[in-house]
Amino acid sequence: MVEGLLLVLIVAIAVGALPPFNMNRATIALGGTVVLLVLGVIPLQQAFTAIDAGTLTLLFAMMILIGHLRLGGFFDLVAGGLGRLSRTPKLLLLLVLLSTAVLSALFINDTVVLMLTPLVAEITLAAGLNPIPFLIALAVSANIGSMVTPLGNPQNILIANASGLGFLEFLSRLWLPALVSLGVAFLLLFLIFRKSLRPTPLTWHPAKKAHVYKPLLWKCLVAFGIMALGVVFHLGLTLSALAGSALLLFTRRLKPEKVFKLVDWNLLVFFAALFVIIRALESTATFQTILAWGKPLVEANLPLLSGLSAVLSNLISNVPAVMVLKPLVPGFAHPDQAWIALAAATTLAGNLTLFGSVANLIVAESARHYGVHLKFRTYLLVGFPLAVISLVLTTLWLMV
């Protein structure tokens, strides 16, 4: 009975809806957690200990930092620069890929695509171009770039806290596969949409003037400097990010309510509830039996771990996939290598289909406001081969 309840709960979370109720993943996970607690599947005290406070704190601190950057006009500056530098369709495509990847490595990728999708749609429509290849470039590069650091996406934040691996450990192992994957993405987009990328002079005039508040941007720069110093002096990523975000909250002009409105409380609730659900799942006899059977097969087999991570990420979403597969990693001869492979595979798997990552869905939904419809099949033409190629290349690189 318990296994059946947990299976229904995980499927509902994977689907992201529970008809006929108006619920999303966060409310499904929270409601399911309460049911598990009431039925005694997991004691309340054990549920509290299951919640990874370090991961939630790091997520919260990064949201505070990103919120201040948004209020300071940082993303408007990036958007303006991108628009001015893009002189031809091919150059615009290249700049979208590179700038999105870099920003997604430093900030949570969902925020990056939320800020850049309107800009890409505006530039391409104003120039009379087909926006689709540029929007696909935005989505896939956000996924690729976010795998390079522990700050790029929620599953990497989770892995960084579970493994103790820091910024440089991620970056040193994954920057080259990410760069190659971006090259593959550019080539695929150029071959599939070459008619839309014919040489045409581009000019772009923003619909509204960018609002930039320089003192706040300088303060954000200082906050990131504090983060960097904390990492260098081994204070840990979570404490360093918390110190940087705390500095930003000391202010005389900016109301705290403005910043806290930009915090993704939905994601924080989802994470907290998911920790409890996965702990309940791990305590079942069925899970322990599957774990005992599968552990010897997966251990010391990096390609199998990467493949399993990619499949699970598309079945139940990447964060739950990481939580389910975490117990397998310590059994590897080189656990650090396995942690990095898990981060890369669960992130790159997001490029397989349009529904593979939240970033993809944000791009598709934001583009609808401009009358642009990114179809599942169209995305698949680029996303599927890109995901397979990048997964294979990255896994081989990590093995070598």
C-alpha cells in the first residue's frame, strides 16, 4: 500500500498536475508529504531531518542575489548589449548560445531564460526572422551552460551539497564538454534552419528604455566578490552565498518586500517536500530490494549511471532523479567523478524533449505572448540529437 501511494505521488509530481485539482508540483509534493505524515509512513521528526537545509539555504541565497540583479537592471543591460552586437542572423544565434550559457553557469538557468526570451522574440520578429531557431538556441544553451557550475540549476545545487564538490571542481571537469556541446548545438541549428539564417543585416531598437540602477549593480558586484572570497577560503558555497546575499539586504532605499517577491517560494516548498517523499521511498522494502539488485550493476559503470540518470530525468524530472540515484554514488571507486557525471547527465537530459526541463517550458510559454509557438516536434529535431551527442561526449570525457 505504501509503495503504491508513493508511486502515485511520484507520477503526479512528474506529470506536474493532479486533475481535477488546480495544483502544481509544489502543492502536490507538499500535500503528499502531509498524507505520508498523517498515515505514519514517516515520523515528523524523521521528516525534519530528511530536509537538506544546506541546499534550501543556497537556493534561497542565490534567489536573493538574482532578485537584486533584476532590480538593478543587470539583465536589461545584457539584453541591450546582445541586441546592439547582433549584426547578422548567424552572429545573433552564436551570441544567444554563448551569452545564455555563461549566464546560466552563474545564475539559475530558469531565471536567465525568463529574462532573455522576450528580448530574443522582439529582436527576431522586428528583423523579420523566424524566431524558432533562436528560441531553441536559448533553451538548449541554458541547459548546457547550467551544468558547468553548482549554481546553474537546482539539481547541481543539490549535488554540490551532497558531495562537497565546489565551483572549481565542477568547472574544471565540465567546461570543455559544455563548449563542445554548444558547438554541436550551433551546427545542428544551422543545418536544420539554414534558410532562416541567411545573411541579412539586423537592426534592433528596444521597445522601452532599460532601467539601470548603478549603485545596486555595484553592490551586487561586491556581494559576488564576497562569495568568491568565501569559496577561496573554504567557507563553503552555502555560507559564502548566504554572506553575499545578507550584505545586499542591508539597504536604506530598497524595500525588502520587493526582493522577497522575486524569491521562488514555489521551488523552495517543492524541494523541502520532495526531500521527505524521497526519504519515505528509501525506507520501503521495495526500494531497498531494487537498490541492492541495481547497485552492483551501476557501480563502476559510468555510462550506465549517465544513461539511467538521463532516462529517469525525463520520466520523473531531474531533481527527483538525483535524489533517487544519490545512494548509488558512494559505491563508485571515484565518487567525485560519479557525482559530476550525475550532474551532467541529469542536466543535459533536459535537452531531449521540450518537456525535459523547466527552462524549455519557460521559453515556450513566454514566446506565446509574442504569437510564437514552439512545437514539440520542431524542438525534437534539435534537442534529441543534441542531448544524445552531448551525453555520450561528456561521459566519454569524464571517463578519460
